[in-house]
Amino acid sequence: MAEDSDLERTEPASSRRLEQAREEGQVPQSRELAAFLVLIAGSGALWVTGSWLAGGIAGIVRRGLTLDRAAAFDADAMPHAFMSMAGDALLALAPLFAVLLVAALAAPFLMGGFNFSTKALMPDFSRLDPLKGFGRMFSTNSVVELVKAVLKSLLVGSIAVWVVMHEKDAMFALIGQPLETGLHSMGRVILSSTMFIAASLALIAAIDVPFQLWQYHSRLRMTKEELRREHKELEGDPQLKARIRSQQREMARKRMMQEVPKAQVVVTNPTHYAVALQYDEKMPAPRVVAMGRGLIAQKIREIAREHGVPLLEAPPLARALYRNSEIGDVIPATLYRAVAEVMAYVYQLNHYLAHGGRAPEVPVELPVPAELDPEAA
């Protein structure tokens, strides 16, 4: 049962899945919204530019029906006249075409935003499979589209019949009207009819847009296994990440151990903690080059003994340095005084080992603030 639930597409599409779908050219689309926007935009453009457009077309028709005697015997006059009228017609219709183009582009933009994908232009030969094509013909989506087409035809057809019956007197009156008046009257009839049809498509688009969005997101739903696999791909395999972190810690530990021979002193707990300190005249304060506890502390002490680095047993200072310092950083300012006594002891010890004389006293009761020592009473 658990395996079956993991294979069911019950989870919403992730952001990565949605982005991949957009890259493949899969965005929500509504043909009904596009048809409505084109019709309403065209109707609005006709409403605004109707008089200018009608006047331009009337002038073109008038020039086309006017033919002087010289042009009748000129074989080249007719092509020139036709090209001139075609250019004037295109110029007159250019604003309307521009508005229709913007409306056609606005529909997909409103549904899924701007998206350009070359993958959508690639040929998909699987669509040539007759079996798959037959399956698409009788799919749920095809049935829904068929029902939508029938309802749209009934609605638009009913409104068209009503418009024809309502405007029949005006259309019959066009026969007896002068050309210019007839063009204006015809434009008014066409505009009113288009507005009524666009209003009917608004209802269809209001139903189709939510349905298309729901269908789009339903088609991209994922199984729980797909979500887990995607999460693993994005975040990385936990075992692999743990192995990488382990290798990184090992590499950092090796680099740290290589710095121990360069230290001036190793402060110990004596067995639980070990902190290696380095200092020269160019440094503002002693720097922590290595530190650790347990086995790592033991390894630091062994390397220090191999390279002759002095070890100083100072438990409070070792604990304070371990808890309040970072490898590669200088020691906290509150520990300057305690570390200064340690460094003075180290210099005296090195002088004693090199030249003999009186052995220095090992510092005890170093001034370590109690708030820096995690085990202070």
C-alpha cells in the first residue's frame, strides 16, 4: 500500500518541475481567452478608428471604381493602380492589425508569463504515432474540448442569430444607401455584432481559464518518490555529503597537524585538550595553529614531542583557549596576560636548553578569567 501511494501523483509540482516544463515550452494556454482578447481588442480598435478606417476604405473603393480613358488603354496602369490601392489599404488597416497582434500575444502572457523556448520548435515524431493519436482522440481532454466546442457554437450561434434578426432592417437598408453612408452603416452593424459575440466569449473564457490552469498543474503533479529523488538531486545524496564532509575534516586535520611543528608551545589539559600557539614579532598576538581534544589532542602532543615543541600543562588556559579561539585566529584579548606568561616561560626554557644555567619555573595559577573556563566552579 505504501509503495502504491508513493507512485500516485498526489503532490503539487515543485518549482523545479514547473521551470523544466517552461523550458520545454509547456505553459498553460487558453484558446478561449485568446479569442476573447482578439475580438474585444479588435472591436475597441474599430470603435476608436472606425470613422478614419471607413473614410480610408471609401477613398480606396472610389479610386478603384474610377477609371479615366487614358488608363483604359495603358497596360501598365492597372498593376500600378492595384499596388497603390493595396498599399493604402494596408496602411489603413495597420493600426487594427497592430492591436490584434498585441492582443494575440497578451493571452499566453496573462496565462503563463513571458516564455521563449526553442525546445517547443523541435519536431516531435511521437505525435505521428497513429496509436497515440487514436488515444488522444478519445481521451478525457478531447471529450472536454468537444463539449466546450459544442457549447461555444451554440452560444455564439444563438447570439449571431439574434444579432441578424435585430439588425436585419439595417442590413436591408444598406442596398439603397450611398456608398459612404453604406460603409459607415455596415461598419456599425459589424462592430455591434462583434461586441455581442465578444461578450459571449467572455463567459466562456471565464470558465476556461481556471480549468486550463487546473489541468496544467494536474498534468505536472508528482509522486512522492519523484519529490524525494528531486530533493536528493538538489541537496545531494546524504551519504555522499557525509563522506565529503568527512574527507574535508580529514584534510583540514592534516593541514592543522602540519602547523604543529611551527608552534612555540602546546598548552595541554594534560590529556583532554591540546592547543598549539605560534608567535613572532610580525604578529599582533599569538595565533592558534592547531587544537583538539581526545585523540586529536593526543596526536598534537605526539607531533610536538617529535619536533621538540615545548608542552605546558595548564588545564584552565587550555580549556579557555579551546572554547574561545578559532584555528588560524589570534587568541582572545582577555587571555593576553596568561599567554604572555606562557611565552615568557617558553623563551626562558629555550635559553636554558641552549645555554644552560638556571631552569625556569613552570608558571602556575595563570590569570585565566573564570567566565572563559567552561569547567570553572
